[in-house]
Amino acid sequence: MRNLLAALTGAVVLTVGACTFAPDLSRFAACDAPGGCPSGTSCLPSENRCLPACGEGGPCDDDPEPVDPPDAGTDVDAGTGTDADAGATDAGTDVDAGATDAGTDVDAGATDAGPSALALESLLPEAVESMPYSGQLQARGGTPPYTFNATGPLPAGILLDTEGRLTGAPKQAGDQVLPVEVTDLSTPTKRASGSLTLHVRPLLRVAGPEPLADAINKRDYTERVSATGGKRPYTFALAQGQSLPAGLTLAADGLITGTTTQAGKTTFTVVVTDSDTPPQSATGSLSITLTSAPGTVTLMSKAVPKGRVGSDYIYDVRASGTGNWSVKSGALPPGILLDTKDGILYGKPTSPGDFTFLLGVADLLFSDERFYTLHVD
């Protein structure tokens, strides 16, 4: 300590040539009024500063070395400026690289996902009962081309090939079920199956009767043309260039009325149109024969209209005069009844086929009977 004090005291100002050494002691704490200093330091009276108490000839380890402001400034600039710029550049590069990598990863992920799931399309074009049909099954997803197969019985009259083509002529109307399966060329093979629905519209037909009831010369005539299938209500008209016996007219609801004197048998064509969307139309050839007035109760109807399973049926059997009606032999189709007072056949057939029966009408003096066949689709 004495050495340090002597050095500091004796060399406060040292001039060697042009160089001057003037230590700055302002960084040390001032001595208090009695000349005391904190522990580990001693007061230098000439400067009134508390200097470290170094051991004899030992280093002053506790002598604080303040940070050189210029050096600190340089370090800060270098650290802040250069490092910050470098960091910003690096960060920018990393961000760009990240965005690019992210984009590449997304694309790669989509490619790795492969084809979407295989599925059957459910829509099929409508068919019409008993008419030629052509449809194409469709699928989506997977890896084309596809192969189609039936997994159960197809509707009667319909065929399916491996390319999904439906052909034939459906024999029944209504919603028909097609159990099918589709496979693709994926490895392993993908499969999809289901029950598709084919809507089959009932075929519209002119039901007759054919021939229509005979017309009595100069007598009021009433008869009705019927239709089956399609969608009610129906609209009837004569085909272009066709005509009824003179004096008779055909209404849109199928009723023929009037009085005629045209002799012989008249044949004509009628057109019926239903109310479906799109509408169906059908034609039928019918005939009316003029006859002389009978002297007794006589059956004027020569035939009865056709019927259809599940559809309402009604027909007024025509006779000259009135009487009681009965089924003499045979049987009416299941679901069809006879009004024995007015001679009306009505009901809803439940079974298809041809049903032949002997129908009779009788008043107090006379009677007549005739065989009729009612065809039910």
C-alpha cells in the first residue's frame, strides 16, 4: 500500500518528453469528514479519495476496471448493427425457405394422398315399362377404368355388362332395385357397392274396349274409351285424319256421345296422353258398329276394357233396356265386383291374367247373356 501511495503521491504529474501521465481518481469514492473509508480501502488525503488497500507488493484484484465507453460503443454497434443485420438477413432467408418448404410439403402431401375413395353414382335415367331401355352406371374416385357387376338379382328384363351398361326392357313398373358393385385398378383394388334405384314408369295404353258398344240407329249413344298405366288424368283425342260415325263426338275425358245413322262398322284411331312429366302418349284402334233397334233387352257391349293390377277399374256394361245383372258362369278377376242393379264392373284388380266370365241381364220377360274376357296387366 505504501508503495502504491508513494507512487501515486510522487508521480501525480510526470512529464517525460512530450507525454504526460495524470491518473483520474474521480472514479473512486470520496473520504468522509474524519478521513475514513469503507472496509478494504484507505483514504488518500491529498486527493480525498478512498483507494483500494492492496497487499504489500501484491496485485490490486479488487481495483475495479470500468468498461471503456468507446470500446463498449464499438461492441454495441458491432453487435447491434452487424448482428442485427445478419439476423434479419438470416431470418428473412429462413422465412422464405420455410414458406417454400411449406408449399412443397403441401404439394407433396396431396400427391401422397393418392386417388379419392371409390363410390357409385346413384342417378339413373327413368325407364318405361316394357319399352327398350339403355342406361349407364357411373362411379367417381378411385383409379379408372371401372368394372361393374351385379351382386344380386336384377329387375326382370334388365341386363348389366361389366362396363356398366344397362339394357333390356323392364317388365314391371315402379321403383326397381339394382344391387351392384364397382371395382377400380388401384393396388390394392378398391370396391364400392350399393343398391341403386331404377324408376320404371307404367306404360300408357289405350284399354278399349275393342270393339266399342254397338250404336242403335237413331238412338242416343253413350260409351267411354278407357286407358291404363301412365299417370291420370288422361286426355283423349282422335288421331289426325280420323273420324267417328257421323253424329258422334269424342270428349277429352274419353266419353263418346251423340246419335248416328251411319250404317256398318266404323274404325278409327284415338290418341291418349297422360299427365306425367314428360307426358306419355299412346294410340289405339277402335270401332263402332251401327245396329237396328232390338225388340228385347239386349247386351250392346261386345267387349270390356283391359285392367291393370292395383289401378282403379270401372266400366258400365251397355244394354238396350234395364234389368238385373248376374255372373252366370266363370269368375270375375280378383278385386273386381259387379253392380247387379246397373251392370257396372268396378274395383281394383289384384292379379294379372285373362279372366273369362258369362255375364247376363234379364227383365221380367226377356234376357241376354254374353261371354267377356277381362285382361289384366
